[in-house]
Amino acid sequence: MKGLKDRVVIAGVGYTKFGELWDKSQEDLLVDAVYEALEDAGVEPKEIEAGWVGIQYPFTGVSGGSAAEFLKMYGIPFTRVENFCASGMDAFRNACLAVASGVHEMVLACGVEKLMDQGSRGLPDMGGARGVMMQFPPAPSMFALAATRCFEVYGWNKETLANVAVKNHEHGSHHPKAHFRKPVTKEQVLKAPIIAWPLGRFDCCAMSDGAAALIITTPERIKNLKHKDDYVKVLANAISVHTLAPWLHPQFDFTGFPSTQQAGKMAYEQAGIKDPVKEIDLVECHDCFTITELLNIQDLGLCKKGEAGDFVAEGNTKYGGLIPVNVSGGLKCFGHPIGATGCRMLVELTKQLQGRADGLQVKDAKIGLAHNLGGAFTVASVTILARQDV
Amino acid sequence: MKGLKDRVVIAGVGYTKFGELWDKSQEDLLVDAVYEALEDAGVEPKEIEAGWVGIQYPFTGVSGGSAAEFLKMYGIPFTRVENFCASGMDAFRNACLAVASGVHEMVLACGVEKLMDQGSRGLPDMGGARGVMMQFPPAPSMFALAATRCFEVYGWNKETLANVAVKNHEHGSHHPKAHFRKPVTKEQVLKAPIIAWPLGRFDCCAMSDGAAALIITTPERIKNLKHKDDYVKVLANAISVHTLAPWLHPQFDFTGFPSTQQAGKMAYEQAGIKDPVKEIDLVECHDCFTITELLNIQDLGLCKKGEAGDFVAEGNTKYGGLIPVNVSGGLKCFGHPIGATGCRMLVELTKQLQGRADGLQVKDAKIGLAHNLGGAFTVASVTILARQDV
């Protein structure tokens, strides 16, 4: 089993502003992000040999073939990938596999979701879907169970959670493409209305629209492209599924996510990373809720199990800290247009590693990690990118 | 750009009976097909390193991660692929790319759809979806436009169409897994109620449930597996997207499908096929409507443009003819559980090339081609498989 190391590189990236984009359709968003990425790569649309688009929600008019239509990319394969909240990063994974296979040399991975302005359709009622999906509680209630459990087991409290919100909103306040660009105080977070106890409004990410795109190619082909001297390498990419109904499994205790643990382990192995805190310079971590970030950074091995509360409180995950987490502002500030999120994180990492972050720039960033968690803690994806000289 | 030739092989296949399977859930169907394929391959579930599932319709509880749940395949990546009627074959394509990349050695491609028994949800109303999908007429009306056009341009008539229905129902009457297993007479076809002029009930494929699965591996790994002496090779796999609204394009004249033409051309190039009629022994061709098969066999170069009517009438595409098309009975007899169809065709080809077809066995079949057409003639997929000794 070979990894992706030294076989797949990122040639260009693009993304829209994230937010309540009432005046933009899903098609507009996809076109804006993809054409920005093409321009960034210095690649013509006709050079793209295959495309993958990550999108979670159905009924929004985007199939593989229809994405190609909006982008006017005819005559090539164009596939829609769906994998809960990891849809965007899974599109990226499939695109990487295609390049690594040698079947394609220049491909597109993109993700989009429009959560606003879905008209009478609204968002699909996941809870009402049939089969095992019936067991899905709404996301805030689901993650609230993890929070109350950690309050009990680790002695965390609403302040522990609030530290994540304050940090990410501070980071996001510097990012021109974020949905929310105002810092919040701990007091504001603690006093915010409760969505699902103990998660208040500032513990939850928002409903936002957005799109992001990456052009992926080989180490050979990049030599003749715009970013030949500052391209970004794909070191690892792993996805792991765990059960769709973890609460039915006696081993599951709501203090961690097996899918994140597995995906992290697989990705570290692929990338040859032994000590993530020492070797990785920044992390974009799935923070759909504040509790999610706390548990995921433990699961990714950035700190020991049970210690994420203190680890964050001590400023280790802040910009300028030991290992900055979500310097972009994370899902807390960008919202979570589902298919777009994974690709947005990878765009952020790419620009950070190239020293051209749009928000706060992590100094001399060499290796970055992006992570998504989706479903009922069902699927986790971890991608590790590195600067050209690593 | 490398092809898949000599890099990807099929280790095992499985599929359910197709039909109105009221007593089986989508999850049941997927499990039945996949575990049959695993048994056929002589591979344990835990040996599967990654999975792809093709499924078109949303709201049916199958995401990438949830498919893994039903199959109890945890800890691996599992991706849902959606690409209109080519969803199943696109799942297969992505699985092949993963094996060709060397990142995975043993993977699963499967497809499922349950069109019956969707409860109050019913089937999504594609025509009511937003954006460009608004332009989608129902499938029978869409393909009826092609039929009336060909009546005008080529002098075809309802009998030309009926020949396809009679042929495919004759073929399917021998297949134990088909939904419809009775031959029909030309008279029956001609007298059947009209769905969308000139397409009558026997010109249209049915709403059916079903699932199909393939285990895919490398030429090295197959040497230690059950089918080491009669495995099937993947010679080519191509997908091509054309526009989502061909009727808005002045060049589009409803006498052929550019996506099929492009995908066919790409696949022949990959497989090194110069003369498809001479080199290919059987074709599973997308016959959602009788007119679709007629146009697709032209587009695939099995006969000249405008000559498919005579080509079929003369018996060339019959079992025992020059180049048998849909010896399984095709979509006409299996119905079209969308995500399942592409995989079902590949299961059929695999068994044919191994000399163990469940229905009519094409004598000494060495090379087979499978084809899907989806969307508004938007996306076409072509896969070419070959016997081990080719």
C-alpha cells in the first residue's frame, strides 16, 4: 500500500466568501471558487481532465454531470461525492487517488453547499429519513451529549467550551472571507441563549453558504505551472468510518470519536508523523460545536485524553501558541456549508503553507492538518499537507 | 496518461434478484449483493480497504458512512458516488482508480437503489428541483423527443423500436435474476398503452429495486484468490459529461448522444480497440427506453449513424448474432434501480467472460462492454472488461 507522498501536489486554490449569500446561487458559488482556483494555478479550464464535487444535501441541482455544466467543463468525468460532513474532503481524496493512479494528471476537487435560500424545499429533514437515519437526533443535541458527558468525566464546564469559541472568533475576526468577523468575550459566550444544553449559540457553528476548490496535479507537471516554486504537497489523506449509531455500542462513551482516532492514526502513518504537536504547524479541525474541537484535538493526539480543556485554556491552540487550531476562525466563523467545508480548510492550509494566508498567517508554517467529522460521529477525514521544501 | 489495463482486475461479483422487492430494505439489498461478491471472491469483509457505493436518490439513508454501517465495514473510507444513471459505474470507476493508484489493493464497488416502497417520501420530483434542473422533463418525454426525431430523419417507426423490446424481453426471459421474465410479441409491444408518444409501455424500463457489487484488486493479488484462473481484467473505463440541457444547444439534434460518443471513444482508445464489432463479444447497453438502445449502439460505433433500426431488425444484436446487445435482458427486463444498474451490468459481463452467465451465455466471450447514459443525456460511462487470457 503506497501513500500519496511525493505523488500529488496542489497547483492552485480558490474560495468564495462564506456567509448568508442570498444573492448567489449554488452554481454561482461553485463557478466563483473553481475559476479562482484555475486562475491561481494558471491552468485553463480545458486542461482539467476530471472533476469531483463534494456536496451533502440533495435536491439542490448539483449532480456530478450538472456541476460540469455550470463550470462548462464538458467531455470529462465529473463525479459528485457525498460523505456527510466529510463530503468536500472526500472529493479531494478521490481526486488525489486519480492523480496518483496516473490516469489523470490535472484534476479539480471542489465543494459547495448553499444552506440559505433553499426555497420551499428547505433543508432535508434528516431525522425523518428512513432506515437507520431515523436514529439521528439533530446535531446540537447529539454533540450536547458529548459535552455533558465530558462535564461529568473530565470536570469540564461551560467556560471550558467558551474558551474555544472566544479563540476561534478572535482568529476569524481577522479573516476577510469568514461569515462572522467579530471577536466575542467569554461573558457573551456564557450568556448566549442555549441551543441544546450545555451548548449555547456561540458553541454552535452557523448555517452558511460557500464554495471552495483545489486544482491537483503531479510533482512533474507542477514544474511548468505558476506555483512551481511554492506549491503544496499532499502528504496523507485518510478517511475512516465508524458506526452510524455509536450510542448503541457499549464501548462508546461520548468522550472521543473513534473515526477521528482511526483517520488520524492512518494519516500520521502515511505522512510518517510521529509527534504531531512537534511536527505539525497548524490544524484546521472540525469545530461544528466547541465540544467537537475539544474532543477532536484529543483524538488527533494534540494533547492527552481529558486534557483538552486545560490545553486550550492555556493558549496552546491560539494563534502564536504551541499548535494553532483553526487560525482561520474555523467552522465557528465560516459556518459549515457542508460540501464546501473540507475544501475550504485545505484552501486555508495551502495558503498558510505558501505564506499568503488571507487571515492570520502562521509564521513559517511547513506542515498543516485538516480534519472533518461527519454523520453521527460516523466518518472522519484527515488530510496532511506540506510545504514544497519539506 | 495511463489507462487501467493490466493494473486492475475483478476478484468477485454479486447481485440480488431485481424486481419489486417489497420485503427487502435498501440495506438488505446492499448486504446481500456485497456478501455474495465477497464469497465469490473468497475474500473476508475485513480485507476490504475502501468502498464506493453508487446511489442516485437522496433521502434513502445511504451515505458513504452509512453504507459502511450496514455492511459492518468499519475503519475504512467508504464513499457515496452520485452521477445520475451512471452512479453505479462511476462508483466502479473510482474504485478502479484507487487500486490503480496503489493506495489500496482490495476494494469494493457497489450500487443500490430502492425505487419501490419509499414510503411517504416517494421519489424526488426532479422536475421541481431548483436551478437548471427546472428544465428537466420527465424521462419518457425526454427520450420520446429523440424517438419522434428519428422517425422523421431515419424513417424509423414504432416497429423499429419494438424490435428492441422483443429482443431484450426474449433475452431476459432466460435470466433468473431479471424483474420481467416473459417474452413479448411485437404485437403486444405495438398495442401497449402509450407512455409518451411514440414510447409505449414496453418501450420503457420499469421501476425496480436491486443491488450489485464487485470486488476489485490488482493482477498480483488475484494470484492468491479464488478466481486466479478465471478473473476478469478492466481494460478501460471512461466517463464523459455533456450538457445538462442539450436542447438549448443548436448542434444537438436528438439523433445521438455526444456523451456516449465521447465516452465510447475514450474507452476504445484506452482499451486499444479499433473495430468494436469485431473485437467486442457482447454489450450491455443503457436501454432505459428502446430508442435509447438504438441511438447508443450507433454512438458506440456498433453500426453507422441512422442504421441502428436495420441493424437490430436484421438480428445482429440478438443472442447468437453479430454482436449481442443486452443478453441479460437489459434495463428492459431488470428495470433500472439507478445506482445498481451500472454495477449489475459489470457483474453480468464478468460472469459472461468467466463462462458462468446466469442467463444466456455468450459462447467464448472474451471482451465485453457496459454502457450507461444519465441525466438529460448528460453523462455517459463506458467500461470494457476482458477475459484473463486476452
